[in-house]
Amino acid sequence: GQNIDQPTEMTATEGAIVQINCTYQTSGFNGLFWYQQHAGEAPTFLSYNVLDGLEEKGRFSSFLSRSKGYSYLLLKELQMKDSASYLCAYSNAGNMLTFGGGTRLMVKP
Amino acid sequence: EAGVTQFPSHSVIEKGQTVTLRCDPISGHDNLYWYRRVMGKEIKFLLHFVKESKQDESGMPNNRFLAERTGGTYSTLKVQPAELEDSGVYFCASSQVGRYSPLHFGNGTRLTVT
């Protein structure tokens, strides 16, 4: 079965902050990646975490706790264009990514 | 730089027919991956090339699927004969050599088998 979980859908208001959680179980963990995907388009790389802690990249930040098998993506100052699916994925040997089902974020005015 | 390009963007075929999908990775990327998303499911790994060699093909569903990467540049994924359950979006991705090199994805080929 699937061993990486994230919420299916979330809704937030323009200008607000939203946190998308992801939990996973795996051995041979190499890193945790976040991708953004707009409908009908390619998933685009947002961030990755290899070590525990917070990685900040402009309005987006990602956090990892390897001992807890937990990550989150934090989006600040939400904009309408941030409405998309957010994919959590872990990598193991060979850079093979195992994806969660994605979280569909809807940003409302 | 040009991104990962996939052709065709859409394909509708009948059960039993053959379809070949093509992927052109970013120039200089030795790693090339095929992934698939079946309706309502997560994106799943199919296989991984390093240059022209298959590094890992553990995700290939069965022997109706054949991937090649002759010359280590573009790759093709052939489905023969296609079945209804092969319908989905087939993504190609490429990356540079390096343990944490992010994958760059193409827009995918939406395959519909009727």
C-alpha cells in the first residue's frame, strides 16, 4: 500500500498562510521533495530537505523531521496563482521518487 | 534552457493497438525517468535510465511496456498491445548526476485507451 500521506484538499484565503503536511514511512531515505503542479502541466520542483529543519525559499518553506517521518510545506502571502496541487515525494537510492497523492490547494479571494 | 519535452501531448487509441511515447530530456541530463499517473492515483515510478542503460525498471507494469534510450539522448516508451488500464498520464523527467539533483518533468502524454 501507499506509505506516504498528505491531505487530499485544502482551502485558504488570499494573503493568508497555509501549511500542507506530509507523513511517510520508508527505509533508505535520501531526501524529501515538494513539487507544484497546475492542472495539465508538468510538476515543477519547489524544494527539498535532506537534513532535519526548515528550508526557506521566498514565500515557500519546507520542514523535515526524519525521526518522525514528517514534512510540511508552508506557503505565505498566498496568491490566487498558488491554487494548484502540491506533491510530496521522498527519494531513496537511485533518486527514484515515491509520490503522495497530492494536495489540491484552492486559494479564494 | 529548454525543458523536458514530450510527444504527443495526447493520444487516443483502441485496445490492442500500439503507441509510442517520446521524451526529450534537458540537454546534458544523464538521468531520465518515466512515471505514470493513472486516474485518481498517485504518480508512480516506471523506470530510470542513466545515459543509455536501464538503471532500474522495477516499476514497469508488465512486458507490454518497452522503454529505450538509444544513444543516451531521447527516450521512447512503447505500449504494445495497449489495454484499457494503461490509460493515464505518462510523465518523463530528467536530472543531472548527483544525489539530490531535482527532477525536471515534462508536461506528460495523456494516453486514453478505448
